[in-house]
Amino acid sequence: MGTNNERHDPSPSGEKHSALGFLLGNLPKIHLMRWRNVLRRFRGRQGAGIRAVRFAAGIVYDAGANFLRDDGWAIASYIALAILTSLFPFLIFVTALAGFFGTKSLADEAVSLVLETWPHQVAAPIANEIHSVLTNARSGVLTLGVIFAVYFSSSGVEAVRIGLNRAYGITETRSWWLLRLESIVYVFVGAFSLLIFALFVVFAPLIWSVVLHFAPGFEPLDQLITFSRFAIATLALLLAVVLAHKFLIAGERSFAEIAPGIVLTLTLWIAAGIAFGSYLAQFARNYVTTYAGLASVMIALVFLYLIAAIFIFGGELNAAILRARSKKGTRL
């Protein structure tokens, strides 16, 4: 009897000792289980990250493959040539429109805004040619000449429409005359918007001087007014890209569906502009040697060709994302 009581101590201290012994005996197992759970979570997160990278790489590969399948390089050359040939008629129309409102300096500011986001090595020769054409423009451009200027300007819009329709895999079902009429409307909207932006750039220094007169403390922010030219040109470019993806082509897409391609397009445009400008700073003489008097035109054409290819790839990226989401939805 006594020996049994010594072996089984019912006191609280005996229970504590037995629980402590159990814990100490199983401590390595508990640590092992915890490390297994941590490792399992890490592998799960790592697997999700790898799947996300594979998913993104698959989308980019799909976009690139469809870019080649849809003759993206050929369409890019068509867009570049159409934009270059429609640029002069469009700016002639903008100049005529500005002259109709009684201000010719506004047209010069509008031309500067158009070329503000271009590399200096590309924009400077084209700007000289544009200014020579605009200064020699006849007053009769507001009659019959303006009709041809608007029509030829709309060809650039049509080229962008064709390129994006191919990128998104959309077949246009609307009549050709309706599409041309819509492109002409876009030319008018673009011309008026450009003049409004130019008007803001012209009056921004005057407005800022009035602000400084009443609030001199804002004078350290004076550099922002100089930066506003580039910011306004970038905003105009962003609006044009959004309108092209959202409303120019057939079908309906939400802003969330077109956002990835637009962000990629603007990012690659900035990188391409910096890279092409650096290239021209070193090898611009090669174009002069090869193309002589056409060097400025060829430089602008090559630059627009690169920009158009990036623009089409942005549409291909959006289309690839939509295809990947639809496949994922059917699997679910």
C-alpha cells in the first residue's frame, strides 16, 4: 500500500512534474512540427510566386507571338508612315484654326507641344520643316485646303485603328465611311484639345505671376512652371492613348482591361526615347551620310516606327491578358 502511494503521487506538485516531463520529452518533436509548418508555408508562398512569374512570362510570350503572327512590324511601319504624312496636314489645320481665332502664336505653341515629348535630335529637324511649311501657308487653307488637310490627317487615325484591331483580334463590322467620319471627328477633337492645352501653356506664366504677386512664398516652386510644358504634353499623349484603346477600335473594354498595355506603352516609350536620343547623339552622321537631305525625315520615320511597334505590343499585351483570364475562368 505504501509503495503504491509513493509511485502515484496525487498531489498538484506531482501533476506539474509529470506535465513538465512530458513537455521536455516531446520538445524536439514540437520544434520539428513548428519548423515543418514554417517550411510548408514558405514553400507555398514560393510556389505561388513561381506560378505568378510563370503566368506573367506566359502572357508576355503570348503577346510577342501574336505580335509576330499579326504582322506587327509591318503594321508598325504603316502606322509610322501614316502618322508622318498626316502630321503636316494636321498641324496646317491647327494653324488655320488658330488663325481663325485670331492668334498665330498659339499655333506655334501647339506645334511645340506636339514635339515636346520627342527626343531633341528627332524633333529639332522636323520642327524646322514644320515651321517653314506653316509660315508659308496661304490664307486660303481655310477653304478647300482645310478639307484635304483634315482628310489626310484622318489617315493617321485610321492606321492606329487598324493596328489596334489586329492586336485585339477584332474584326471591324462598321462601314468604311462611318469609320472615316469618326476619324475626322477625332482630328477636330485633337486639334481643339491641342489648342486648349497650348492656350494653358501660354497663359500659365501670366497666371503664375499673379499668384506670386499675392503669395510670394510660392516663388521656390517657380521651376514647376517650366516643367509644366512637359507635363501637359505627357498628359495629352496619355489621353490620346487611352482614347485609342477605349473608344477608337471596335468592341468594349473597361479601363482596368486596357491599363496594363497603356502603362507598358508609356514606360517603353520613355525608355525608347532616351535610348534613341542617345543613339542619335553618337551616330546621327550615319543618317546624313546615307540619306543626305532626307536624313531628318528618315530619323523621324525610324523613331515613329519604333514608337508604333511599342504601341501595337501594348494592345497585344492587353489581348493576351484577356485570353489568359478567359482560359483561367473556363478551367475554374
